[in-house]
Amino acid sequence: MSVQQIVVFTDGASKRNPGAGGWGVVIVTPDGHVTELGGGEPLTTNHKMELTGAIQALTRLQATPGPVAVYTDSTCVIQGIEHRCRV
């Protein structure tokens, strides 16, 4: 029996750098429950919004057991996860 994973999609952007920006997250549980999160700031950067989305998703799932798959188009987030998780 394999354990099904939670799937997280995250993104962030800003208009200009710095400028107004926002982040968004979609969390899908193995049973099909979907949670959408989002927010923004009037003066921010695209990297901060990308990171904020990932942080908010993982914070929401902190007490949830099981594997999590994170999908992002942010090189900054990917490299941060790979560096932190490398053993």
C-alpha cells in the first residue's frame, strides 16, 4: 500500500521589481479537497512573493503527516528546497 501525497502548486510575481506583488497557492489532498491561499504586498519583489507562497503552503501543512509534492516555476524556491533537503 503506497501513501498518497499532498500536491501543492505555488506561484508569485510582482509588477516591477520592486513593485506591487502577489502570491498564490493551491493545495490538493489525496481525497480531492482543494484549498486556495493568496495574498500580496504593495511594495515587494518577485522573489519574495515566490518564497512567500511556498512558505505559506508549507506552514499550512506543517501539522499534516505524509509526503508533499511542491510544484513551482521559481528557480529560487527549487534551489532553496534542494539545498536545504540535501543530505
